[in-house]
Amino acid sequence: MLTRLLLILLPILLPFALYFAYYLVTRRSRSEADGEMREEDLPWVERGPWAWLFLSGVVMAGIAMGVYFSNSGPAPGDSLVSPSYQPKVLENTDTDS
């Protein structure tokens, strides 16, 4: 579950979080200088580059998965041993006699 979170969700949400932080930091200076504006009059940055943010998140998730899956697994030449079940031998500990 943590792997999915770090490889898929985090890279997709990271551009949105960075844009939101940028918007919060620069909002006051823009609103004081420009005054109140209609949505059509807002600069393209304030309207939100939502498609580009999502696309960059998907690209970052793809890069993260590529790096993770290319670096994980056994080293070349290592032998893989599949897990096997070894049942525990139970001894009779009946003390009724």
C-alpha cells in the first residue's frame, strides 16, 4: 500500500500541491496590485493549468515506477528460492495418566 502511495498518488498530487502553495504565497501581492477581477480577466496562471499539472504528475509517476521497478529484485546471478511451508511437528503432551 505504501509503495502505491509513493509511486502513484504522491507524484500525481505533488504538482497540484506546489501550484497551490505558489498561489497562496503570491495571492496577496496580485490581489492588491490588480484589484478584484472577473474570472475571464484573470491571467492564465490564476485560472489554473490543471491539465498540465495532471500530465506532469502522470509523467512523474511513470518515472518513479520505472526507477523503482528497474532497481528492485534480485541481483543478476542470484538464485531464487520459492518459499515452502514446513509444518511444525506436535508432540503429545497429555498428562492424564
